[in-house]
Amino acid sequence: MRKIILSAWITLDGYVDSTEWLRGDEEMMAYEQSLVDSADMLLLGRKTFNDFASYWPLLASGAKPKAVC
């Protein structure tokens, strides 16, 4: 049986709205990248899917999209 791993950014008081308040560092980005790299499948919400969708054609063509930070 496969594992389901949730990665969500939420404040201690339960606030989840956008990532404008999130300021990641290299360690956080490396952690998130390791989760994505080791996944067999990604389950995305509608907004995240739309964000990711613009990168997939570039990756399929072999191009390297610019990093967004």
C-alpha cells in the first residue's frame, strides 16, 4: 500500500489562504523538492494545478523553466 503525504503551509492558528506570507529558505525548498522528487504521483488542488500546468509543457520539451521564488 502506498503512503499519502500531505504538505500544506498553515499558520499555528489554522490560517490557510495564500503563500504571500510564506518566506521559504533553501532548506525548506530542498525539503519540498525532495517530496516531489520521491513521489510516484501528485494530487493537486485546482489552483496549484493551474500554477503547475504552465511548467509541464516546458519540461516535456526539455526546456528549463525559470525558478519562481
